[in-house]
Amino acid sequence: MQELEERIQAEGTVKAGDVLKVDAFLNHQCDVRLFDHMGAAWAEHFAGKTITKILTIEASGIGIACCAARHFNDVPVVFAKKAQSINLDGDQYTTTVYSFTKQKEFPVIVSKKYLNPGDHVLLIDDFLANGKALRGLIELCEKAGATVEGIGIAVEKGFQGGGDRLREDGYDVDSLAIVESMDPETGKIEFRH
Amino acid sequence: MQELEERIQAEGTVKAGDVLKVDAFLNHQCDVRLFDHMGAAWAEHFAGKTITKILTIEASGIGIACCAARHFNDVPVVFAKKAQSINLDGDQYTTTVYSFTKQKEFPVIVSKKYLNPGDHVLLIDDFLANGKALRGLIELCEKAGATVEGIGIAVEKGFQGGGDRLREDGYDVDSLAIVESMDPETGKIEFRH
């Protein structure tokens, strides 16, 4: 998606440790007009599929998912919660996700009420790097018996391989910008096309 | 706002300890059509004011704020982050907020890049009870020299008094549903009109 790539080039900054900061428009300050265009792009890509629900994970995915939902007939958006601890009362699907940014595992939960066997789910998130968070969302869908119809990502760090592994596993991953390489010294960012 | 009150009556549940669960449509599963109507209601209420930015706090406020922004000329949405610890490198405005739900204080941060003296800010959040989170957001705006133009809230628990204290302090608080009383025994919810 040219608009997103241009914004990353203009406003993104590359930091050491494979960090790409795009908090000017994506995950701290949010450009909702861009989010709307991103939703339109995913709607075009996934046009042949029946989507009954969007599932994302707090916090950065929520705004993007809510803006995107307008392009999918206003389907409900469910956001998985990063919990302090797993509640064992049985009314939640739970998994754990390893965060490389935070260097620790954290529990992720979704209420059983909001993810069901009849759901055809589009997963949405702001970033895809190693794919750990998405694997967690996929596991929650599997536990619920829901069908993952596709995965919409804003920025994929292609060189970290998580997206390609999901594609190899048969998932339809639509990343609107795939960073092939980035250099913290020069700030140069190259995209896959 | 009649639509929101009806949803609370139909799908909200009252729990012990002054807890009102509305996660079916507001803060776990999100009804973006409702969020759009909420944004329209705030746009009507704050029509006379110049709003250049919406500030909310992760996680539940984000989706509501992003849907509402469409009714405020797509102004940027900034969400304050709940941090693990306060970063002292000086590029963030920081405060602490006491959470009654979690019974502890947590740091809240916003990058200095995204809150400025020229900003005329609408604060948005899903809930207003004691007002601690909003006081934190107001403090961040004060530190940045930004002007708080108003506060848009989905559900105010009027009996906890935080909203009225903000109004006494001169803030224009527009809560779309104000719960005057609720009873965990009977499930009965009464609204202020």
C-alpha cells in the first residue's frame, strides 16, 4: 500500500535492535484517515471471504481494527486482553504470548462469550515480526472452534520471517507494507514488492 | 443517549463492588456502529469548540476515540500508555493514576511529540467513575500546555461522583449514559436524566 509505505519512509525511524518506530501515525498517535484507507485495502483483499468478526489484541491493534470494521459491514471487533494472570474460572480462552520487546511471556485472554464456533475471523494487528502474537490469536480461535479467514497487518517486518511462516502454514496474510530491510545507521528502509 | 442506555439495560450486568460489565459491546467486544453514533453525539455536543486532537488512554478508550475522530474532521487520536515504569529520558510527559479496579498506582505516559501547547484536546474514555484516569489525562495536558476543551464519556457512574467533581471544576463533561444507581441483587439500573 503506497500511502502506508510513504508514511513509514517520511515519519518512521529505525532504531537499533530491529525496532521501527511508527508512533507518529500508527501506534501512539493514530491517523484515522490512514486507518480507514487500510481498512478499505483489507476489504478489497478479503472481498471473497465471509468475515463475521475481527479479532485483535490490545492495545495498538484496537484503533486499526475498529476503523477497518466499517469496511466489513460493521462486524464486531473483539480485542484479546493482556492479563496480569490467567483467570481460572473457565469462562475465558487463554494462551500465552512471548514478547521479544518486553522479553517475557504474558497471558492473553478472550471471553468465551465473544468467540464462537460459527465465527469467521479476520485477525488484525499493527505489526507482524516473529508472529508470536498472531500465533496466540490463532490458538484462541482454535480453542473456540472459530475459523481464521485471514490476517490483516499494517507493517510486516519481512526479514524476521513470521509472516512467511504463517503463509507457509496456509494463512492468507495481507500485510500493507512489508519491510525487507532497514538500517539504524543510515535510516534507510526498503520494502518488498 | 437513548441507544446506549438501551444497550446497557439489555446487555449490561451489575456485579458486586459497583462493577458494571458492558463488555458485550463497549470494552471487550466493540460495536463500531454504536461507537460511530457515540462520536456523532459528542460532535453535536461539542459543536461550538475547536478540537485539534483527541486524547484517550489504553486500552478500552482507543476504539471509541478512533471511531469518534471521524466526526471531528479526522483529528489525530493519541492514546496515553500505561507503562511498566516511567522512562526518565525526558521525551515523555508522565503521571500516575490510581486504579480502584486493580488496587494500585500505575504510570501513564504520552510522548512530548504528540501533545503540544497549540492543541485543543477532547478527552475520551469508556468509563468515568472516580475520575482518576481523567485527572491523569488532564495533568498530561497541563504539563504539555494543551487546552482541555471537553470530556466525552460513554458510561459515567454518577453515584461515584467523579463526573460531578469535574463539572464543578469547570470541565464540560458529556457522558452519554449516567448511571444513578445499580443493584447487583436485582440487576436494576437507573439513569440520570
